[in-house]
Amino acid sequence: MRRSLLGRVWPGATAVALSLAFAFPVYWMFATAFKANKDIVADTPVWFPTSPTLDHFRKAVAADGFWTLVGNSFLVTLVAVGLSLVIALLASFAVARMRFRGRRGFVLVMMMAQMAPWEVMTIAYYMIVRDAEMLNSLVPLIAIYTVMVLPFTVLTLRGYVAAVPKELEESAMVDGCTRAQAFVRVIFPLLAPGLMATSLFGFITVWNEFPMVLVLNKEPGAQTLPLWLTSFRTTFGDDWGATMAASSLFAVPILILFLILQRRAVGGLTSGAVKG
């Protein structure tokens, strides 16, 4: 009985402990952003904001170029994720449904690209972009980020496409649909969990990416929020409230997207990993 009780308790206790360990830094970041300066520098830790203030957020939002960089980050992220989804949809359908020479080699290349450390190619990317005279432009960033998230997207959606019975597609074609129409009307609606999972992964990857924009975009107006966040600490010195407010603003879009997509995204990751 004791062993049985222990077997039921320790997994839950471990999960709670790990959840608290991961959630506490996030809580402390948001709490510090709302604290008054006297609470931030107090000798005794202040666990909850005693007099919440928005002054730190106003200071962060009023920083030079903030809204320009917000626009850059959203533009680069949304376009890169959207392009990767469109390309991956077509590629995953071809790999899962069609038989062609080099099919296995293509899947192997996608797996190798997924495991590749993109940071080691930063210098090569810099030389290519420099020779093309496109430094300090958002276009190279979009292209690189699209390629960066494409392997994971293709491999995940391939499992979803393979899990859809071929009979559904064939029935639609018998009823008069072309292959493209059958894909749009029959297969595409069934890929929603996989699309949400891959879009969440792509959004987090591109939104947080730092080394590439650091090397390629030196002009302040052509940078993104991760690079701005590193310079924010230098600009405002020891103003930890403003620094935590800037970090909170940077994390909010990811948290909102995760809360919206969490159920379908988690199911999409697990299903796409074992099907096909």
C-alpha cells in the first residue's frame, strides 16, 4: 500500500515542483515590472507589489524606436512563419502522398537540417547577404528564418497528411474535385492541430532569434526586439523595473499565443511525432 501510494504521489509532486521552478522566474519578472523602485531595491524581498505602478512600462514604451522594432519583429515573424507553413504544406503532401525518386533522401535532408546548429552558419549567411548588398534589410532575415523553421514544419505536417485516409481524398475526386480541391476541402481542415503546433514553434523560434539579427542588421531601425532588449539594459543602467517591464512586453505575445493554442498545439506535437 505504501509503495502504491508513493507511486501515485511522487509523479505529481515532481510535476508541481518543476512547474513552480519554471514559473517562478516568469512571475518574478512580471512582479518586478509592477513594483515601485523602493520595493525593487529593498533589502528584504518583496514578493508581491505593495503599490503597483505602470511607470516602468511607460518608460519602456517611450524608449527610442520601440514601436518601430515591434513592427519589425511582427513583420519578420508573421511573414517567415506564414511562408514556412505554405511551403511545408505542399512539401509534406508530396512526401506523404506521392512516390518519387529522392523521396527518402529529401526526408533525410530535412532531418539533418532540423538538427543543424544554425549559429555556425552565421558567418556564411553574413557573407552571402553582404555580397548581395542587403545588410540592414528585413528581407534576408525573413528568408533565413523561413528556412530555419521549415524542416520541423515539414516533418510534423508530413505525419498529419499521412494519417489522413487516402479514401477521403479519392472520394472527393470521384465526386468531381480536382486533386488541389480535394486537398483544400478535405485534407487541409484535418491538419488544424498540426498547423497550430508548427506555427507556435515557428513563432517562438523566430520571435526569440538573436544571433542572426545581431550580425546582419546593425542599424537601429532595422533591428528586432531581442536585440533591443539587450541594449535596453545599457541604455537605462540599473533601472531594473524598466528592464523587467521591457522583458515582460517582449514575452507577452508568446504567452498570449501559447494560451490560445496550447491544447491543440500540444496534441499536434505528439500526434505529428508518431503518425506517418
